Amino acid sequence: MPADGHGGEPAPSGETGRGFRPASLDAVNFLLADVRGALGPYLNVFLVTQQHWSQSEVGLVTSLAGWLGLAVQTPIGAAIDATHRKREAIVLALVVLGAGALCIYLFPNFWPVLIANTLIAVVGDVFGPAVAALTLGLVPQRLLARRMGRNAAFDHAGNVAVAALAGLVGWLFSQQAVFLLVPVFAILSSLAVLSIPASAIDQRRARGVEAAAGGGSDGGMGDGETVSGMGILVHCRPLMIFGICALLFHFANAPLLPLVGQKLAAAHPEWATVMMSSCIIAAQLVMLPIAVLVGRTADRLGRKPILLVGFAILPLRAVLYTLSDNSAWLIGVQLLDGVGAGIFTALTPLVIADLMRGTGRYNLAFGAVATMQGVGAATSGFVTGVIVDRFGYSAAFLTAGVMALIALAALFLGLPETAPSSPAEAEPGALPEPGLAE
């Protein structure tokens, strides 16, 4: 076998590809979390408290960017799948991201912010699939699960780090200065990406060909295996139910942190960024042990009971926000986000893998569920903005709580347990139970 990383044998360290250092991929995950973390809720708080935008204006900008990002999500994924210049794709996206953040810093008016935020949303679709593709191309299958977990750990660590740094920058300088962190981390992220040798990336495996081919050379399924048609998305009833639950969950969950950040900023303008950072750090620190716990118990307890706990926490959290405006209370309630969102994030790949077992359409299904999550999140920004403008924050929190209850009911009544009932069913190539895929 050649040793250039294109089908080469694993290096002695267990990683594939000559010259690849695992620390480079660690740095990519850590720094990309920093790049993305310096935007999002900080932008909402800045526009409302410092630029005095209405909730409807902020919601409109957020929703338009979110919808366009959803529209290009699948084409961008297909392009990343096809190109051998995955490192360069990440660097180009980072250039656009840094320029967009700089534009928001310099020209915090409606049209510049709308255009910049939309471009940021579009290029933001590059990072997830591109980093996953790099990981697939760099790491052998037997080490992939451990490497993906390591990616997630560094991503959470990056979120905590940037939240703390953004809070410090906002306190020492201004809320607006937080956006200058993005170009800085974009440069550092680009250097980390380019430190991965192109020759170390197995381009066939980076698009999942090796895993699916079963030894074939054309990238198809192995002998005796068939790939389900795209109609599996509508024919698999549990997948449709889970997608709807994901949409409702994110419709309820996505606006809560920005709304809490706005309430904290209104009460303590000088501490606005620090307060927002505290909320983010609190949730991220809780997500780390939750992800570990879920991974250790999902096979023993099943997916559905754990998911029900995560979904049940969301309406409780929404209602608790209405009980007090005390800053310590609001930040304390935000800890529950680490439990609910942590459970959902950890279990979603497992549930989809259960439902798509034997179909060869895991990535298609994962993309479809991610799109539905995005639809819920993008729509809720505008809807809750209008509700806050007309009826106040409590009404928006209660609306989110109602949607979360609907999601919980749909999950309880409609989704069957997806975990394999026996070890044999968990083997690769095992078909789902007839009731799950029909």
C-alpha cells in the first residue's frame, strides 16, 4: 500500500498519514469553537442593548441568515465530499467569517449586519462536514469513535475558553470589541488547519468510501449489500417522528439563551458580556459529564428513557425563567441547558444510526434531521422576537415551554425504542426491526 495517506497503512501512533500530528486536529476543533463562539448570542445582546434594535429586527436578521444557511447546507456538504481541497475550503470559510465579524464591528447598521451575518451563516455550514471529513481521512476506522469523542471534548473546551475570553474582553473594553476576537481566531484556526499535511489525508476514506465499499474500488456498497433509496426519509416513520421532535425541541431551545442574555444585559449593562459568558460556560461545563454518562448508559437503559429526561427538562427550564429576574437565578436555570441539550446532542447520532442500520443512508438521514433542527431554530428567532416586542419576555418563555411540551408528547407517544434488543442486532449490516424502517 502506498504511504502517502491515500489508502496507506496506519502510522505507528495509530493515526493514518505521514507527518500528521493528532495535536493539529485537536487545535482545529478547539480554535474553530472559539471562532464560532464569539458570535451568535453575543450579536443578539449587542444589537439590542448597544445599538437599540427592536426584537423584530434582530429576529429578522437571525431568521434570514438561518434560512439561507439551511438552503445551502446540502450543496456545501456535497461540494466538500467531492473536493480534495478540504483544508483550503475551511481556510476560505474562515476568511469570510473573519471579514463578516469585522464588518459587524465597523458598521453595526441594519444592512451591513444583515449581509455579514448571512455570509457568516453560509460559510458556517462548511466547518462541521469539513472537519468530519478530515477526521475520516486521517484516522482509521478502528480509532474513529475515540477520535470523534476527542474532537467533541476539544470543541466543548473551546466553547468554554472563548466564553471566558469574550466575557473578559467585554468587561475590559466593550461588547463591540468581542467581534474582533473572530478574525484573530480565524487566523489561528487557518494555521492549525494548514499544519495538517495534505498528503496525510486519505481522500477516498474522507468521503466515506472505504467504510462503505467493503473492499470495492468504486465507492459502492460491498457484495451482497444494497443501499436504500432516498425515499427512506419518508418511509421510515420513526425517523420522521424524531425529525419533528428535533424541530420542535430546537424551536423551543434556540431562543432561550439569547433572551436570557438580553434580560441580564438590561439589568446589568456594564456586565452584559460577562453574564452571557457565564451562561455559556455553565451549560458547556455541564455538557461534558452528561455526554460521558449518556455514552455509558444508553445501551443499558435504552435511548428513549434518556431522551425523555432531556426533553422534559426543556419546558421546566422555560417556565423557571419566568419566576425571577435575579441574575444568579437566571444563570442557575441555564445550567439545565447543559443537561437537556447535552442529552439530545449525545443521543441524536445513536438514534439515527439505529434507525438507518443496514440502509446505507446514515449521512442522508443525519443531514435531514440537522435541517429540521435548523428550521426550528431559524424560525423561532423571528417568532419569539415578535412575541417579546408585543407581550414581553415571560410570554416568549412560556411559548417556548408549550412547544417543548408538544415535543415531549410527540417523543413519548410516537418514537419507539431504537436501541438493538440483542447484541447481534448491533453488528454492522444487521437490518433494523421491520417496525422501525417501515
